[in-house]
Amino acid sequence: MSITAGKLFKGIAASQERIQQAGLIFGIDAPLMAQPHLASSVESDLGLENAENGGRHRRKRRLGKRLGFLRRWNEPCGRNDMHSLRPTAEEAVQWGESLDKLLAHRYGLIAFKGFLRTEFSDENIEFWLACEDYRKTKSNSKLTSKAKKIFEEFIDTHAPREVNLDSHTREVTTNNILSPNRSTFDLAQKRIFGLMEKDSYPRFLRSEFFVDLSSRKQMNGLA
């Protein structure tokens, strides 16, 4: 297989994964999401078409428009299985209590990942999730290969999805890779969590999607 063909297949796989995740947010079955016209619409709503063509263009758009795919969660659905995908207002209010509670909720995590994609900073949550998975690895034999993969994807200089770490944290993590254990990425994961907590999380709480969803509880209380 040529290098060009290999890159093409990887690109298709990555696109399919994003479409499946977006399908959960939309409440649309995976087979339907595989249809070209729906896939194209989702890629556009997520702002991912620019990521595939010419790199990530950090163009600022109105947040309300970029979060259109999330706001559809609040729209009535005609099918019970779709309806079950939407969080309740009570659950949304809990998301606002802490980033920990948001990430602990399955659909809160999906919504936050979608929000970070609109800001072109989803590498932060992907790194955090990779670290969570790494710490739960039971097989010691898998630690080394997983540590190497995480380091090369997120930590190493010029990594494809390099996260923003200070020099001290990067140096400590680089040294930890020499003898991997379940705490290898603890410091780096803590730093990235802190960045999300102080930066992206407050903006998520101010987003039109979250405000609309959480305010429904207050409105119901007045009814």
C-alpha cells in the first residue's frame, strides 16, 4: 500500500469516527449518518470540513451558529430512542457545578467534546481521555506501548495533536516515559485539566446551548 493510499484510508476512518460521534449528538442512527448528504451536513455543522481541507483554520465565528448541532438536542424528537439521548435540564445544571461532573456524565462529555471542536482545541479532551484509559490499563505489558503512543501523539515536540504544556511538565513526562507506570502522565493530565477548567469550561457554561438547556429547569419551576 502506498503512503498516499494509507493516509487516505486513515482520513476516511477518522471522518467516520467523527460522524458516529456527531450522530450521538444529533440523535441520528449510525446507518443514517453514513449517508453522504447527512455526513456532509454534520461535517459542516461541526466545522470539520476545514480540518480535512487545508488544516485547521482558526476563524472566529458566532458561537451560537457553531453550536447549532448541540442546540438540536433541545428540539422535540419523534422517536423514543432519539429522545433518550438528550440530557434533562436537571442533569445539565449538574454539569455547571464542576468540570469533573460534566466529564463524568456520558452526554456531558459528548457535548463538551463537540464544544472544544468548535474552538479547535479538542486535543485537550482527547489527551485527558487517553490518560484516563491509560491509568485503567491492567496489563503491565500494554503500558509501554500505550505510553509511547500517547507521548508521540500529544506530548512530543511537533506531535500531530500536541497539547500545551509548560517546559517543566513536558520534561517530567518525557523522563517518565523511560520507565512507564500508571502515573506516567498524571502531572501532564492535571495541567491539561486545569487549562480546560479555567479556559474552555467557563466558555462552555456561557454557550447558548448550555444556557438554553439548563434554563429549562428554571422555566419548568415557574410553570
